[in-house]
Amino acid sequence: MFEPVTIKDIAKALGLSTSTVSRALRDTHEISAATKKIVLAYAKEIGYQPNPIALSLKERRSKSIGVVVSEVANSFFSQAINGIESIAYDRGYHVIISQTHESYEREVVNVQHLASRSVDGLLVSLSSQTEDISHLSYLHDKGLPIVFFDRVADEINTHKVIANNEKGAFEATDHLIKSGYKRIAHLTSSSFLSISIERLSGYEAALMANGLSVNPAYIKHCPHGGMLYEETENAIKELLALPEKPDAIFVAGDRLSTGCLSVFKNLNISVPKDMAIAGFSNSDVLDLFNPSLTSVRQPAFEIGQLATQMLLQLIEAKYPVEEFEKKVLDTDLFVRNS
């Protein structure tokens, strides 16, 4: 079994007291420069690392933050996590990542586990099944710093970082309309999820701005956000079965967008001949798809960075923070041949 080197091991090897070694490692003024040099050199030689549990008890901080996302395989979240880590590690914090796989129950368990591990704060993007946020409200009310990103809970008064979902949805839908499509469907995630509400609003605004009416039959919700192929397939089949089927579709999620293309391929639906598509996606390989996908790209890396900076501000604040911000970052539309 692995046993880490302790201060007692260093003290025994050098013939010093544990208190002397401890003070030398902390660079206190009570210890001579010569003794410090000996202790530090030996500690480096044997690979000594301070005990994080002991440090967290002493400083009342674990120097770790918890991250809750749906899945790291999602292109958006993998890029956001890169942004989170780029800030956290530079500031001396470890990052503990947990996945909900779009399950409310798993989100509750993950959040409770992270809190029990005494993380200094949480970065949270809600699962597509989360309506009840009492598990987060309880921790927030107890003083645990929480920052939401992407999928946020407006009921909790804290910092939030999102993309301009409404603008991105408007631009994608408007692009389809300007390309000659008039019967545009919308495939999205849970109706109560913040990103679903914002993207639906942008979709509807684009239709109305172009003199087109909103057809409720053209709006389909996939509660698992594209995690289940059958769910996406059923939604598309329902659209195709309509008396006046859509000629284009705007998709409101990364998983849903790529899943939609898979369904089209399996159903022998030619894109854009039979149906055009545009959707939110941060995949780096969209140009390799056949057909490639016209996409709304979110600044995921920057969202992760900014959310982490805001969380660390809360963690390291000397006084309670009472004013919070909701940062909205712009999206980009990449037009391809779908």
C-alpha cells in the first residue's frame, strides 16, 4: 500500500524535531537559513508533498472546486472544462469533475458527494431533468459558493455565465429562412431548461420577424437532450408524419444536432435536399461531416474561464458578496452546406 512521506519521516532522517521541520517547510523566521536549506533539499529529494487534508483542516479550505456537467463527451462541456482548469490550476486549485448524464437523481448524489468532500465551491450546469433545485439552494444558503454556467437556475442569487442563446437561435433560424425554407421545425431539450427557453425564444422571434407563424406541432422536446437515440428518432419521425412536414429544422443542442444527422442518415433523408438543418454545436469536426452542419458555436472555453474566475472571487472574498452578475457571451454562426 502506498504511504506518503510525512514530516515525521523527514524529522527522523535529519535528526530534527517535527516542529522544526514543519516551521522550515513553512519558511518561518524562527528557523535558520541553513536548517531551512537542509530540510527543503531533503524534502525535494524524497518527493515530499504537504498533506492536503491536514492543510484543509488548518486553512479551512481544500483548494479544490467541484464541477457538475451532463457529460464530458459533449463538445461544449469538454471545452468549458478546459477553460475551468486553465484558471483553477494556475490559482492553485484542483478540479473534481462529476457527470449527471442528464439525470436529476445523479445530479443530487454528485452535488452531495462533492459537498461532503469539502470542496471550496461548485461550478454547476444543470441536468436536463432538473426542476427541483432544493439540493443546491440548501448548500447555497449554508454559504457554499456556487456559480452556474450554460444551464442556470435563476432562482438562486449568484453569479451566472451563459452564451447569448436567444441571439444564436435567431441567427440560425433566420439563416434557414433567408435560404428559402419556410416550414422550420425546432428540436430542443426539456421545456424548463434555461437554454431551451432562451433558444426557443430566439427561434420564435426569427419566424415572426420574417412574417412566419409559429406552429406548435413543429416544436419537439427531447427530455434527455439527445442522450437517447430513440428519443431523437421518434421526434423526427413525428415531424415527418405531419400532413405538412417541415422543410428545415433548427436544433437547440450539441448532442441533438449530431444525433439528428445520424437519424437523417438512417432514415435516408438527404440533407439539405429533403430537409435542411442548422443547430447549436461546438464539435471541432463538423467540416468532416457529410453533409457538414451549419452551426451556432458558443465560446465554451471562455465561459469556463469566466465562471471559474467568478467562483474564485466568491471563495476568496474577505467579506460576504451581495452583488452578483449574469455574464452573457456572444455566439458565432458558421454557415456550411446543410
